[in-house]
Amino acid sequence: MAGRGRGETVEVGGHRLQLTNLDKVLYPETGTTKADVLGYYAAVAEWMLPHVEGRPATRKRWVDGVEGQVFFEKNLPDSAPDWVARHEIEHKDHANVYPMVNDLATLTWLAQVAALEVHVPQWRFGPRGARRNPDRLVLDLDPGEGVGLAECVAVARELRPIVEGMGLELVPVTSGSKGVHLYARLDGRQTGEQVSAVAHELARALEADHPDLVLSTMGRADRRGKVLLDWSQNNGSKTTVAPYSLRGRSRPTVAMPRTWRELASPSLRQLEHTEVLSRLRRRGDPLADVSSGTPVPPGELGEDFRNTDDPDHDPSEKRRDRLEMYRSMRDPARTREPVPAEAPPSTDGRSFVIQEHHASRLHWDFRLEHDGVLVSWALPKGEPDDPGTNHLAVQTEDHPLEYGTFEGTIAKGEYGAGEVTIWDSGEYDLEKWRDGKEAIVVLHGEQRGTRRVALIHTGYGGGKAERNWLIHRMKDDDGGGSAVGNSGAEGSERRSPRRDGRPPEKPTGRGATGRGSGGTSSARSTEREPTAPEPVAPMLATTGDAHDVAEGEWAFEMKWDGIRAVAVVHDGEVTLTSRNGNDLTPAYPELQELADRVDSEGGAVLDGEIVAVDEKGRPDFGLLQSRMGLTRPRDVARAAASAPVRLLLFDVMRAEGRSLVREHYDDRREVLERIVEGGGAIDVPPAFDGDLDAAMTTSRRLRLEGVVAKRRDATYSAGRRSRAWLKMKHHRTQEVVIAGWRPGAGRRADGVGALLMGVPGDAGLEYVGRVGTGFSDRELDELLPMLEAAERKTSPLVGVPTVDARGARWVTPSRVGEVSIAEWTSTGRLRQPSWRGWRPDKSPEDVVREG
């Protein structure tokens, strides 16, 4: 924001505001100024406003910064602009006029007067300021002395199945202070007293079940070591800090809506305002559905707060059936298309599909999963591939989610008759969604790669024109956001983390190791390139079987039992990065040989697997364990003598001065084989020439792990798990997060008997069993001190049976291991697990259930 000194006049939403003292520091510990606060609220407004509009807003102001005095304000001051929406509330002995934060201008005014915190109740104003029934339930988990977020999360996990059993969906919000808030959408049928009574009963019931952890009363009871489940936030006179509001603490933390998967993270913490926007652009608002359940006419939100009548509105209006039009246009007895009989439930999925539709006129159907349906547009000219050319997008009726996999012929005489095939499909990241106006998404297509597109509504004037939109292919820097995707064959690698194909952090360098064997090739240019290519997050495979490769053109490669590595070759040096962004370079100095075996002007970024080989030349994962995590040159040299490694390369993401992530598999493979000369510790294993059965037979004969099938027409989906790559194993394995252990017996009496394992799921880190076999004596000796160093008081797991929890000792779930298994049981447990080793190249959030 310009003019940080004395101030400036700005226009926001048609209203003029005088902004003053923009350089005043409001958070001394971080140096955060009023200008920073104004910038934050302006950027977050589109996500915050739906959670506060139409509600009386109580404010907490820190005019001299958070280290000064706080002013708690309910009544709207006379100095407030006259355009701020307001309603009066009668109290027992007086009346207050409360503002409503319905627009960016009001939010900007609040930031200007240093109202850092905004608090609102769980109800909205109705006609003429009448109080509606609450449209959301809130449970406040407030930790006492000696407990923190981990214990709040444990209580939240206990509450979730209970509340979901009532037909409500809970969404967590880290409060920005000490605890966690849990929100659930209501339909507006219950009074405030009824909702409050239910919340009180929930709190009492949970306290009865967990008296050592949960407290439901707010009197003088000892709160040490317990979490107060504050149900009173549902009282009509109480307020809760608004989602996305700043907090007036020493640092600018935020009341931040989170996913349950985030809540299960061992590194969960309160977030600061600088961390909010990137998450929203990447994941959207997890709380969006909570505030969209009960429509409120615009007049009631205070756009004209002197005339708010709307006698036709029913506050108990049910969620509309978004497939009603779709159903009316199709006869399930005459079409192969999916025709669900019931209204779809709300979802937060992010799938997309583009279908080539040979109807009366060829067009492409563009569909984005949103709120339980596929919001759909017809593209007469298809998706544009040039940012300079926009294409027409005509919005059509919403389609069911099942349509995302539909291919086939729609019978003659039926609506849309003709052949439908999938042109591209996958998942998308949401950057912006304004119903009926605009959508900006990053598509991660399994067939067409990653790109960023915007849909903008342009239809005015009524009639069919109301359905007209434009679809725009965005440049890397369109919209002022992070660069995303490669808009052309010569595009550079993307820059924003994870979503765009880079590892979480850039490695800091090669470490202390030297070049390894060999010097700089005489054929290599002696001129240094200004900057090295960035590593690209590797594309990930999905478990599959023969049925999945029955159609289409596939290549088959052997599956190597090692650790994934992205190799950046630049100016005679090699940097190796693990899948989770760790620098592997110091641990494998012999792989510097790759620099002399790559012939590519400008360097290269390559994908492969580091394997340790036994005396017969076969990959040995157990042997590789002795090389993992070593960085000291002496330790590395000692381990390398007994466990030599090789780098097996199978893909290339950048070479010869250009990005290849949007090239097809066959084209990338041709480049890989041309620029890399195999030999020594470096190899480019050939793709198998034959069908899947023959490839699996060869893999089994060579005693390898299995086969990876790769679609020949697929691009490289950096950082994404894709069904364009399918892994098929001979023996089942599963990556697991270690969350605890049980003491041993007999010769293991003074050590570890079994490790307790979890896999991330919808409910958090879900318990999948314990493993006590497969360990070497050395591994057992190393386990105990490592586990004791990570010890914690409470279980991070969901669903641990009493018999397994008895005597267990819990640890922070930060390390990943791998086990071989016979199968998954019907109860979600691993049958006959046997330890294979640690996976330091994986993070807990990378773990997925296989099969």
C-alpha cells in the first residue's frame, strides 16, 4: 500500500475512507503495521465476509498496538460512517446499535480504527432487525494449564463422530489463541435455547466419558490438565471470534478454518496472517459450506438497513436440489448417463473432467466439482491454449458427480445425443469461486498436465446471454498470484510450493561432499549458467491392476525397491532431492558421476530411484537403510563400502533449456535416453517391450517389487498422485506413521515389543495395527532412545482398541516406516505386518492407504 506515512484517501466499494498512521506498528514483536493489517483484511475479505455478514459485530480495538490498552466495543460510535449497516438490539436496561460487517468498506474502516478482532454470534438479523434462529453450532475447546492444541485435537476427535451421528458435519478452526473451535451448519429450525441445550448436553456427556481430559463447567473448577468444552458460545448473547479475524496477541495470529487432515498433523500450530492467503488459494475455505446453508435476502444484510422487509422469506428454507433440472432433461430408462434419484449431499471434493462431446455440433464439456455437483459449461471451441485468446463457455445445468467418469453413446433422440469421451480429468486447486460470477482454478490433468484457467461471467441482458461466460488460459503471473504451470512448451518451472510441482523447500546445496569420481568432461562448456534449474516435485503413482490398463496405450517399467530422488544437473554438479524436499546429496557422493553422463545444454532435471544392490546386483531395501540419513563424510564412506548404490533414471522434467512437464511420456522418454549415457552407478533401465502379464512375469523372475504402468499420452503431473501412473506389486506393502509403542517381554523386556501404526484418514491419524516382527537386533537397539525422545502424553491415533492402548507409550507422529502385509482386514487393520524399514524420504502427510 502506498503512502505509509501520514495517510491517504482511498475509495472502497464506492465509499471514500481516510486512512491514517499507516506506518504505526500494531504488533511490535513482528513489526506488523496498520498498513499490513489493512492489506490482510482487504485480501481475505472474500472468504471472511460470508461468515460475518448480517450478524451484530462486537469489536476489540488496540489503538496503541497490542501491547497497549484494549477497548471492547459493542455500540456503534457516532463517528462511524453513515453507510455502515447497523441494527439495534434491546438489552434489559438499554439498547445498543451494532454494526454489521457486510462489505470490504466496513472491514477496511474497522482496520483503520485498529479493531483487530471481530466477534459475532451464531445468528443473523432478520426483517427489521429481528433475531433469526442460529444457523450454526459452535463448540469452543479451551485448554487449561499444562495442556495445549494436542489435547484440544483429541477432544475434537471424540466429538466428531458424535456430532456427525446427529447429521451434522463439524469443521475445525484453530482459534488464533490457544484452542480450537468446531463449527457445524444448522438449518435454522431450532431456537437459540434449543441449540444451547444440545451443546450443553454434548459437553456434559463428553466430560462423563473423559473426566480426566474434558471439563464442561466454567466455574471455579480446577482446569489444570483439562480442556474446557465451552458450549455457552451458542447462547444468543454470546459471541465468538470470527473466522479469519486477527487476534490481539503478541503475534498476528488468525482464527483459521482447517481441514481434519491438517488437525491430525503433529506440527499443528496457530497460524499467522502471512500464512493464510496461500492456503486459501490452494485449498479454498474449509468453512465455506457452514455459512452458505441458510440463504438470507440482501436487504436483511443491511444493504438498506432502514428498509429490511422480506415477508416471503422462510428462514427454514431447505437446501435446493441442484440436480432437479438435470433430472428433468433425462429419462434413466433411455440413457446410459447416470441419473441419481436423490438430491446430492454437499461435498468439498476438487475433481474436474473435460469431455469431448460429438453431439449435433462438436464441443467440449468442462465440469468442476463444487458443493456436491459438477458445475458445467459447454465450450464450443474447447479450452484455449493461448493466454491471448479467450473462448466462449456456455453454462449448462449442474451434473451429478458420477458424470465425471462417464464415457459412451447417448442415444439418438435424447438430450445431448452423441458420443462422449473423456478428454482430460483429474483434480483442481481452487483460487477463487464467486457463484455466478467468477472461478479461478489450477487444473492438474492426468492427460493434459497442469494449467491455470479462469471462468468469467459476461452474460447480461437476459435470455440465453445470461449463460455466457468466457474461459481464459492464464499466464504464469495473471491475477497477481504465484506463478503456476507452464503456459507454453518453453515455460519455466512453477514457483508456488507443492501445488505447482516444487518440493516444500529448495535444498540449500550439495552439503560438504566433493565431486565423487571423475572430473569435468572436456566436452562440457566452461561457461556457468546464471542459475541452476529448480527441482520439480515428482509425479506420484496410484495402486492399480490389470483392469485399469485394459484400454489405452501403456508403457511398463520395472518397479525398483529404493527411494525416490529428483536429480538436478548443472554446471558439472549434481543435487539430489527427496520426494519430501530433503537434500540427499551428501549421503550419496558416488552419484556425482551423473554430471559426466548428462549431455544437455543448460543442465537437466531428472526423476529416478536410488537403490542399494546386493552381491548379485539386485535392489535390497534393507541394505539401503544403512545409507539413509548419513551426512558426515566418514560415516558415508564407511557405509558406501558395504552398500553401494545406483541411480536408476526413468523420467526427465527439464532438459536442453526447456521444460518437458507438458510433453507426453514417449517424448520425454526419447529425450531421457538421448541425453543420459548409462554406465557405472547410473542407468536408464529400458521400458518393457510387451504386455502387462509379460512385464509382471519378468519382474517376478528378477525378484523385483513389481511393475509401474504409464500412459503413453500422459504429461508429467508434478507433485500430484495420478492414475496415469499405476503401480502393481507382487507383495503388498504399506507406508505407516509411527505413533506409539508397547514394551516387550522376554528377551525384549527392556525394549520395544511392537510399534503402533497409523495411516491418515478422514477422521485423523487412523489406527491400523501394530508391528513387532521384521526388526534386526541393531534396529531394536536404536528404537528405544529414538522413541523416548519423541514421547508425548496423549494418543495421536483415532480408533485404538483398549487392548492395544493398554500400556502403550505415545510419540509425536513425525516418522514414516514401511511394512509388508498379507492384506487389509474388513475392520481397517493390517494383517500380518512385518517391518521393512524407515522411510526418511516420506512425510506423514504423504502416506496414503494402498489398495
